[in-house]
Amino acid sequence: MNNTATSLLAAAILAAGAASIGACTQFPTEKQAVVDNRPSLAFRTEGYRAAGARVLVDNLDMGSVDDYREGEGALRILPGTHQVRIVSGAEVLLDEKLYVGDGVNRTLIVK
């Protein structure tokens, strides 16, 4: 090859290398997420009576206590003061008035 061809080949290789380096750069990315900072309640049950019991928050039935067992699930509620009751048939297993703020995770023991 002559000098001109060698120079053109070297220039082409440098240009290709520069283009590939530019392709490897990563543009800044933006990640968006929604944070759920509402307080949550979980329940630890002791004894057979709590099986199938219902959770009432401010007299609204929120489902079975089994759905919100500690370590398995949590009931998200709004911050503020709430009346929490656990009932099994006509029997009241837990009746507690409590205040919960943003980000608070509270576990109640049902006997």
C-alpha cells in the first residue's frame, strides 16, 4: 500500500474507533417511583380463637386477620387516630384506639 492509502486506512480505523467509543457512553437516566408512606398494621395471633377473625377499622370491615399476619401482609391505613377491633363472631378479641403517623408500621397482638 502507498502512504495515501495507509493514511486513509488509519483515519478510517480511528474514526470507527471514536464512533464506537461514543456509542458506549450512557446517557443519564431518570427513575421515578411512587413511595407509599402510609402507616400499616399487622397482627400477631396467639391461640385458635383468632383464626378467621375479622378486622374492623373505624367500624369498616377490612377482611380477615389472616390476610394481615405479621411478616406476611400489612393493612395500609390513612394517618391519624383509628379504632381497631378484631371480632370473631360476637366475641371481641381486640378493641384498641390508636394514633399512627406516616411511615409507622405497627404490629398488634391478638389473643
